[in-house]
Amino acid sequence: MTRVKTYSLKGKAGKEVELPPQFETPFRPDVIKRAVLSIQSYRRQPHGVDELAGKRTTAESWQTGHGRSRVPRVKGAGTRAANSGAFAPGTVGGRVAHPPESRKVIVERINKKEKRLAVRSAIAATADRRIVASRGHRIDGVPEIPLVVSDDLEGLQTTREVKEFALRLGLDEDLRRAVSGRKIRAGKGKMRGRRLKTPKSFLIVVGRDRGVLRAARNIPGVDVCEVHGLNAELLAPGTHPGRLVVWTRSAIERLASEGLFM
């Protein structure tokens, strides 16, 4: 079993803690990707068109003998296909051949054991310094990966306290990466409430939230969750494993004592 040091909020090393067996799971990026895509599929909204769309017309073909193609034509609209074609798919002015239907199953389901394996594998990836660095996180100033801190972190009440903690533990460089990496989204998403794209910074995993969730929620790229609420997407945003994670001591202990995701 691997043992790591526990750090205080001021960055001083303290007692060691033994990492639970979840951190020794083999790296399976294929399973992690499947689990993340499954979670994302639940957020998609089913949509479809009216069943009669493009069919509310009295257009009929002229049939043969007129020197014209047998396209259903709107009565009185002449012979130009752009003005007169209707109803038939594959014609100018016609209806859509196979439009989207709201009854289509867009949720991608995944087996429970596979889902748990994905979470365990993603947890193990957060303990590999090489994988964390390859994901783009700035970890030169971080004393140890995985980073375990005292339970005092759970009780922080203000955003300033969280930022000061990040500065003392060498996480400030990754925070700056997230802030400077914000950019305006390409496409129509700008008009639909998701104007900006923000890179993900570190994830704080606590045994029990005592205020840090509220304190850190306004910091760009930072997420907070209780250990029992972990999922593959939090640990591997965008299907890319190796997120920079800050664990509290109680989160590690709950992971071991309760056998979560095993």
C-alpha cells in the first residue's frame, strides 16, 4: 500500500495516510470514456419535429404528358421547382426525409460494475503525476500527487480563504491557467446561456461539506464534491482522465472504510 503525507492549510507536511485500494486500479481510459459519455447523454434533451411537418399541402404531381418532372407541385404556383415543389423528400421545397424524432433513445446506459470500474480507474489516474501533467494541469509547485490535506479544508467559509489555501499548496498556477484560458464559445451556444468555455482546474473531494462548497463555487474551473458523490465525469472531464484532485483526510478514510465504488 502507498502512503502519502497529509498537508495543513499552510502547506506544512504532517502525518502520513495510507491510500485505499481504489488508487491501485489499472488505468482503463476506454472504460472511463464510456462512463463519461453515459453521464453526458442524460443531459441531452429529446427533440423532434411535428409528424405533419411538410405534409400540410394539397400539392399533386401533374403526371406525364406535360414535359415536366413528376414532382408534387403546389396548385397555381407555376412550374419552377423552387416555388412549386412540395411534400416529396429529395425535391426542392420538399419535406425532410428522415427528421429527428423525440422517441429516439439517446441515453447511453452502462453496467453498474463497469461504471464503478471507471470511477476507480479515474481515481487511480489522479494519483499518477505523469497523467495529471499530460492533461494540462500546472503541478510544478504541488508538493505531492495525490495531494491530501487536513479536514480543516472542509470548513473554509470564504472564497478568499480557498484562494489563500491554493496559493500555499502550489495550486495557484493551475488556477491562473483556468482563468486565462476562458474564451468565447464558437457557434450559436453563445446565444443560449453558455457564452464562455472555462478550462477545468482542480477538484476538491471532501468527506463532509462544512462550507467549502459555497466558498469555492465562484472560482473558475474549481469543483467541490463529497466523496460518495464522485463520478467519472468529475474525475475525467471531457473523457480525459488525470484531473488534479485535492483530497481531505476524511475523504480518503471514507473511501477506505466504506469501500466506495468497489
